[in-house]
Amino acid sequence: MKKLIILFIPFLIIGCTTTKEIVYYQDIDNQDLEPVPDVYSHNKIQINDILNIEVAALNPESVAPYKFNTGGNNQQQIQNIEMLKLIGYMVNSDGKINFPQLGRIEAGGKNTQELELYLEELLKEFITNPTVRVRIINFKFTFEGEVNNPGTYETTEENITLQQAFGMAGGLGIRGKRENILIIRQLEGERVVKRIDMTKTDWMNTEYAYVKPNDIIYVEPNKPQIASAGFITNIGTVLSVVSILTTLTLLITR
């Protein structure tokens, strides 16, 4: 019987995860915190993006051509992303959008702030002191692997931090490998792969502190999870097997 129990001890160990494997930001010294620089950069506009463009001015009548009739107070009546998509400006395959009075204008390749300034300059021909706000409203990012709620998430917010994105996905799973998070990102038409260690804080000073449109974030399983996946998936299963074998042993030895 003792030999039988000893035989199953390794599988119990496999199911264990140390505190060091699951704690975030382990290099923070609470007695010596330093300010983190702002590394946010406005999102680049890409082909097939849908843009919400709001134009404002002191004279409301002057911006009427740029307002959509939504059956009420225009933008105030828009309650969800799907409605915004229906009235948004699609970036065509040539990187352009069709805008009232201005016609086809270049949007692809600019970031949202650059497009705001560009539109404000063009609209000065028709409006006195226009103010423009641009948002990407089909902003999507995808979580794969060891998160509690993997899948594709959508938001109208532009400056989503990596921590906020993980929060939307329910956080890292207990079996997720925190020191090797993989981020796949599209930059200037090329796919870039970056690995970050969330048990440390140095990544907070990089552009990967913020999620970008179409990011794919993959969380690898840690070693105990990989090992257990090959034979026994959890401690409960191990205990069940031990219980059955114990019962069989008692019956045989009677």
C-alpha cells in the first residue's frame, strides 16, 4: 500500500504551482516606487477600419452636414458599437474614406490624432474653428491560451492598457505562464512578435503597455499544466484513482 501511495506522489506534485509562478510585478520595491513614463501612441488607421468622426464648432448649423440623422440628438442617441459601425466611415482598400463635402480623403497610415488635425485643416474652408474627434470603432484584440475567458474582444476606447485587456478576458488562468506572454501585432503592414514577462515591470515602459487593434495575445501553459495534460488533468482525478486502487487492494488482500 505504501508503495502504491509513493507511486502517485509525483502526479500530486505535478498539479502544484508555486507562488512565484503566479504573482505579477515581482520586481517592484514598495519602498522605492518610480513614476512610469507615458508610452502611449495613437493608433494607426488601417484598411477595413471603421471610424467614428465627430465634428464640432461654436455654430451648430455649420456642422450639420457632418451629423448623421439617428432619430434624435445624433451622437447622444448612439448606445452601442453596432450602431456606431452602421454610421461609421469605412477605410477602403486604397486607404481612403468618403467624407461629406471633402470627398475621398486619405486616412490609412495616419494615426487618429493626425487624421483629426488633417480634417480640421480641410474643414476650415467650410467651418470656423472646427474641432474633430476620431475613434476606431471596430478595435478588436484576441486572447488565446491560458486566460479565464479566451476569445475576441471589441471596444471603442483607444488607450486600453494590457492590464485592462486581461481584465476583460477574466485575467490570467492559474496555469498561465506569466513570464512569457506572447503578443502578435501588425505594424506598418508587417507582423511583429514580442514576448513580455508580467512578473516584472520593465514592459510597462514600452509600447506593449497598451493593446493595439488586431493584437493577438497568447498565454502559454506552465510546466505543471503541460505535464498534467499528458496523463492526469487535476488533483481530483489523482485522488479518485488512488481511492479506486486502494479499494481494489483491500478487496484482493482479504
